[in-house]
Amino acid sequence: MNIQYLLDDLVADIKATPPEGNVADYIPGLETVDPDQFGIAVAMNSGETYSAGNSSTEFSIQSISKVFTLALTIAKDEDDLWTRVSREPSGTPFNSLVQLEHEHGIPRNPFINSGALVVTDRLLTLTGDSHACLQTFLREQSSNPSIEVNEAIAASESLTGHRNASLAYFLTSYQNLVNPVPEVLNAYFRQCAIAMSCEDLARGGSFLSRGGIGANGRVLTADQVRRLNAVMLTCGTYDAAGDFAYRVGLPCKSGVGGGILAVAPGTCTIAVWGPRLGKSGNSAAGVTALAKLTERTGWSVF
Ligand code: GLN
């Protein structure tokens, strides 16, 4: 199989038939991105990386950060976390308030915003600085020491993130955040505003397809990675997780910056990026490209 040829072909397809959808505009800093860029990178477990299109352009990883903060938290303390967050698909938008009240302050899963705030809170308690811990981890795993926060995007979300603030205060009212809300929000916004390319992300997420082995040794046990991939498959793309399983068939995590990280366990890690989003907040070009890629390669968990 000629993977480079496949990726070039996918990029040509996306350029020929650009997807519909708009860039996320509720975070002002994301609005200015050229919506018709598209990139893809595949980091094989055997060591090679293939890429095509705008694969070295940095973008805001947004909720893809949630996979990494969850991995770092699980690596330090799995038990406490799962008393505070469930592991069920939400079926509701990623920033829903209604479900959280209905379920008495226990978020449905760690990938919707309320769940990610609890994970950030726990990582803050465990490390004292969850954002620094994440940034160091991503630099090491991607072998790119220049990975940084885009400060303008972090500041723009901090000014306009009223819904996330509501979720955080709501969680506190149920004693499900222990650190001060402004500290948790600041860490969460900075984590979301980290800028990475598809190539960085595919390499950075390699431990997910390599049974927990990262760039410098073991990150998670094989069991922990298997469970993390299961949560990605069922919850990583919000209320489109069923459709992703149907069309792509791989554990995935999306972000409103237009990136998607996908894992073919035992084979490779894939990152795609296209800023136009479908209605659940997942990259429209990303899902199209991933569906074609898995169809042509047979990389599916099913
Ligand atoms: N920072 C974004 C938010 O909290 C992340 C959402 C996402 O990427 N789905 O709204």
C-alpha cells in the first residue's frame, strides 16, 4: 500500500470538493483562520511519518487537548477521577448545561467540557500546573520543543467563555471542582489554545496506537490505553460519536479548531485538520478524509 499516494489523493479530493460548514466563531480568535486549508499526517508505529496538504501548519488543538490531559491524569491516579466523571456518550452538545444539572454535577464523560474541567481540576491538584505539565508532555512526545500556547486565542476564550465559567461554578456547587474556578478555567483555556500541526499531533499521539509506549518510554499501561481508546471511540466526537464509529471506525478526538486525532491501535496515529465544522463541532473535511482513508486501508477497529 502506498500511503503517501493515498494521502496526496485525499488532499486532492478535499480541494476538488470543499466541504460545507463554518469555522468556530464563538471563540473570536478562531474566526480569522483561512477555512479552506486542509492537512493530514500519519505516524506509523514502525516509525515513518507521512503527510500531505497543510500538514505542517499550526492550528488550535482545542478539545484534542482533552485526550492528553486525561492520559496524564490517568497515569497519575485513575481511581479518584472515575468517581467524579462517568464514561458514557453524552448525546448532547459538548457545552451542555442541562445534562449536568440532571446528573447532579457528575459529567457524562471526560471529553465534554464539564468533564474536561473536572480532569483539569484533578491534574491541577496532582501537578500544581496542569498546563505546564501538558505542554512539556506534548513537546516531548512530538519531538518539537517549540510547541506553545497561542496567547491571543487563550485570551479571547477567557473573555468570552461564559458557558465554561457557568459549567465550572455549577461543578463547584456540587463539590466536583476543588480548585478555585478562575484557576481551573485559566488552565483549561490555555490547554485548548495550544497550537500544533498535524505532524506534531500524529507523532504526539503515537503512544495511543503503540500500546502506551511514547517517544521516551511508557506513558500508560496497555490496559489504560485500551480503555482510553474506548472512551475516545464512544465519546471523543460528542453527539456525532455514533456516526464516527459508523463512518470512520476508529477512536477519534476532535476540537473546534478543526483538528481530529484518530488512532488505529497497533498500526498508526492519524491527525487531520480542516477548519470548517459540521453541526456537532467536528471538522467536516476531517471526517470525510478519515472515512475515505479507513475505507481504502482497512484501518478500522471493526
Ligand atoms: N475551548 C473550547 C470550548 O471550551 C473547546 C471545545 C471543543 O473543541 N469542542 O468551548
